Amino acid sequence: MDYIVLDMEWNQPWPGSPSSKKVLPVHIRGEIIQIGAVRLSDQQVMDEFQVMIRPKYYRRLNRRVSKLTGIKDNQLRDQGVSFPEAMKAFRQWCGEDVVFLTWGFDDIGILRMLAENAAYNNAAEMIKE
């Protein structure tokens, strides 16, 4: 069994901005813009995964998110793939018989964030067992 240490970055609208007033098809707290992970086996890093995700709804990055992550709008436009494409690649990379871990306290709700993003991208089947 391998361990996948997962880290995600997400964008969210600036409070009071026009983006924060958008009515979306489902309730989401943020839109995932990057998935990063490492595979551990016998306490050794065996592989790394990283994908940028082109935002569907919150297309302009919150300036605080950009400053914190170092990600810029043009990177997401130029290098990003759709959420379903990113999830397909991530699932293939993970394989079977893995345990997911997160980096820290801020990532405790990461699986809920992933489920919310999958729902509004019509990709919920990609995160189910």
C-alpha cells in the first residue's frame, strides 16, 4: 500500500466582488485550481504529481490566493486543464490500494472541497470508490 500526500490550491471570490454574488449550480466554498501530490512507499518519495486546473466560474484569481500560491491568471489559462481532465489524470496516477494524507490543518476539509468541485463539474463519479 502506498500513501498519497495531497495538497490542493483553490480560488475563491473576494467578499463583496461581483464574483461573490454569482449564483452557481451548487454551493462551493472555492474552485480548485491546482492538485499536487507525492506518493510515499516505505517512507520514501516515489513519485510526484501536479496539475493546474482552468477555473470554470471564478476565472479571475483572488489577489490573496495569487500572492499565497504564486499562481497567476495567465498560468491557469495557458497551462490549465478542465477539472474532469485533471481528475482523470490524478486517478490514473494514484492507482489502487492507496491511503490519502493531507499536509496540514487547512487541508482537513479537502475531501469536501473535492466533492463540491466534482459535483459542479459533473464529475462526481470520478471521486467515488
